[in-house]
Amino acid sequence: MNVIRFSTFIILFISCTFSPETYKEGKQVYENYCSGCHGIQMDGLKDLYPPLKDVNWYEQNRNQIPCWLKNGITLRNLRLGKQEMPAHTELSSIQICNVLNYLNSINWKLKSPFTLEEINLNLKNCSN
Amino acid sequence: MKRIICYWILLFTLHSCTEKKLPVLGNYSIKNGDTIFNQIPDFNLWTQDSMPFTSQMLENKIHVAAFFFTSCPTICPKVMRNMMRIEEKFSKEKDVLYLCYSLDFKKDSIPRLKEYASKLGIENSNFYFLQGRQKEDIRSLMNAYMSIAVDDPDSPGGINHSGWILLIDGKKNLRSYCLGTDEKETDKLIKDIQTLLHERD
């Protein structure tokens, strides 16, 4: 039983980090959930929706981004002058991992891809 | 025979000279032999700058309209992108107005609409974000714009609504529309706006 669990974990882990299929699902998730506001080109919309291209923006918020995708950003915990973001509780951590790696592959080009472990850890520590 | 041919040629040339006109859309009725077209009803609303905005201000202008709300996560951002593309094309036309009617009576206060407009960097003074005193003030207009909105807690943002961008002439008749989420469709509407502007000249 443990072997099965372990191997599923490994398969998920691998599919999340290394397979080129990763970006296929990530792309799909991006187009379905993100592109409406942040744009097909990921360039955002004026000051209303931020662009997702900037590596500095990403580095400042790295640990929070999975929480934002899952739980959204409500008016309550919003920094002044920012737009709220809807929650997408239906996204699994694998989907979140895939979409972030897709964004990374296009915009941020960081050498170390996101791992499912990292995403799960971030999601556990979400503040809201 | 020759005369007839000449007559036909004349007719064809005349026909090709007449400019293309946009149809009047929507239901119409006939009263005392006159056709009564679908018309935007009278209204009193407020702009993002807390100024009154009445339907009289639409007379002899062209207006481009869309229904939206600021926290709408799905179609509105796309519609707004296309509204802004249209505005960019006609930014020098003083007689083209842009109306974004808010469907969220609870959340979209006037300051919130103001903030939304300034985040979008709207500078054109003909670009209005509108709210009513009651929810029905805006919902009651939707029929004439051939649009619908239904409060639905299960739909994203809580309001399920159509995403048309609509083109209305100076007599407040609906003349064209497009799917506001689609860039190519919006390009067609841009052409229709040009046609309508020519019609007025």
C-alpha cells in the first residue's frame, strides 16, 4: 500500500516538475482562470490588474502567490489601492504548480521549477 | 431597348453611390402608421464623478454601452479591454460617448467606480461609469439594450450577465452590437461606428 502511495507521489512530483506536458496543463489553467484579467499576453490591464512578467514582483511575493491563486485577495487583506482577486478554491495544488511553472517558463525563467512540496507547504501557511 | 439599358446603368451607379446604413435593431411597433423603434428609455443616473447623467445627454450623440461590475472576474475585464480599444480609436470624436453601466448595486459605490476608472487610466471625459439610486434604475434599461443580468450566487462574482458591447445612435435607437469579449468582433463594431459617424455627416 505504501509503495503505491509513494509511487503516485513520485509520479505526481515528476509530472509537476519535469515533463513538458506540465506546461500544457499550466497553459490551459492560465487561459481558463487567469487570462481574463491578466491578459493573454500576461501584460495585465493598466493599474487594475498587474502584469505577471516581472521577476522582481514574483520574487517579492513568491510564498504568497499559491495562496492568492487558491483563496483570492479580499478587500480585507488588500494593500491600499489594489484590486481584489477572486478565489479559485477548485484549483488543486498540482494545477497551481503547473500554472506557476508555465508562467516561469515564459516570464521569469528561474532555473529551479516549483515543486509540489513547496506549493503544498505554502498553501498550509496561508494567512486567510 | 437602349433606353432601358441606360436606365439600369444609371440605377446601378446611383445605388453604389448611396452609403451603407446600419439597420435599426430590436422590436418595433406601428402606431398611427408610424414605425416606433426600440429606444433607450429615459433615465437619471450618476457618474463616477458624482455628476447626474440623464438620457437627454445621449441625444444627437453616438454612444457605446456595456454592462459590467467592478468585481466581475470573468467577462468584464475582456469587455473593458475592448471598450478601451474602441475609445482609443475614437478618442478625438467629441460626439462619441462610452457608458459602462454597473450591475452591482451593493458593491459598486460611486467612489469605487471612480477608483476603477482612475486605475484604468481613463482620461476621456466622455467615458462614464454609471450607477443608479436603486438597483432597478439600471436593470430596467437592459431590455432596450437587448441585454440580461441575473443575480446568481453560483456564478462567478454573483451576477450572471451578457457581455455585449452595443452601439446606439443619436435618436437612442440600437444600431449594432458585438460580443465584447472578442477582439475580432469588436473590430467589426469599430467599422460600424465609422459607418454611423458618416451617416450623421
